[in-house]
Amino acid sequence: MTPILVICILCVFAYFAKGVTGAASAIVFNAGLLTALAFGLAGGLTLLDGLYWIAIADVFASGALGVLLWKHVKLEKLTMLLLAGMVPVTVVFVLLLPTLDLRWLSLVLALAVIGGGIYLAARRDLPPASTKALNLWALPTGALAGVLGGLFGMGGPVVFILLSRAGDDPTEFRGRTILITNVSGIVRLLALAATGVYATRHLTWFGIALPVIVVALLAGMLAHKRIKPKPFRIALGALVTLAGIGGLLRFALS
């Protein structure tokens, strides 16, 4: 397969998930890319090229969701605290990305993400946590998400765990994640661009994949209306766990 064919196939799943949840596109894309790399099916697409490309696509998709669903966007203390912890740490780790050994880093990432996914999918139905508790944990949670966001564009697994305790309503969840992904995505893309990692091929791949992104995003938005809270949480856990398994496969077979 060619790199653009791999990208388009992964975009079908990644941006359907984003249309449903308001996030998760990088989780699904990276999980699929890591799995393709592990089995030699990536068509020459490298891990770094994938990480750089998804930053461009995510800014577009997050912006589109923000425009289409602006009435549902949640501007509140919880999301502001998450972003306060997330944004500066994201910048730091974007700048570190070209210098790090991603093989060992991917192992730590995979284990952490699998743990988070199992927690989301398997935890009992709990009442929402108090506003005070959520706000207390928002800043450190955002900082940890910034590490994963800066390196992999996927702070979602960490953010999902906190937001799942803010309530199980899928529409409220998506309203929060739209704001978070827009701000953090723009910051990450600008930081990557400042390091000079982008080449013409990244923009070409984005242009070719754009129709796939749009169709998958709209399909996910339509599916969102049919989702119930408990299956929604279990599906989130499955998505997060999928990302971790892809990372483990990449580590084991590299």
C-alpha cells in the first residue's frame, strides 16, 4: 500500500470516532498506524510522518466540529483548568519530539493508555464526581495529557478519564472535548511548524484525504444521536485500549 492509501483507510475510522466523541481521532489513527507499522503494512509511512500529518488533519476536523456544533461547546472552569495544564506542556514535548527515542516511549505510552481504557470500559456506573474534585484534578490531568498530546497528538486517553467522571451524557462530553481539541490542536500544529518538520508531502496527503475526513466526520456526527451513555463510555474505553494494544504491537515487533 502507498502512504496515502494507508492514511485514507485510517481516516475512515479515526474521523468517524471524532464525529461521535469530539475527539479520539488521533487515538484511533495512531493505533492503526502502529499496528500497520508492526506488520509491515504502512507502505513506507513512518511513525513521525504520521504524527506530523495527524496534527494538520486534526486542526481542520476540530475546527469544523467547532463551527458546526458551537452551541454545544462547554466553556467552563473545568475545561479552562485542563487547558491551562495541557497547553504549555504540549509545547515543551512537541519541541522534544525529534530528539526522543520513540520506541521506549511508545512502550510507556501503550501501558498507560491500556490502563486508562480498561478503567473506562470496566468501571462501575458511578455518580458524577463533585465539581470541587474535578477542578482539583483538572490541572495535573491537563499536564499529563499535554505530555501525550505533545508527543503523539493524543492527550485524549487521560482527558477522557477525568471527563467521564464529569458525567456520562455524550453531548456534554463532546461539547467539552471540542474546545479542548481545538485549542490544544492549534498549539501543537504551530509548535510543530516552528520546528520545521513539515514538507510538501504532508500537505499533499492532507489534500487527497480531505474528502474522506469530511465524510467520516459527518457520519460520526449522525451516529452520535443514537448513542446511549453506558455504551458510549464502554466504546470510549475500547478506543483507548485499542490505542494501547497498537502501541504494544509496535514495540514487540520493532
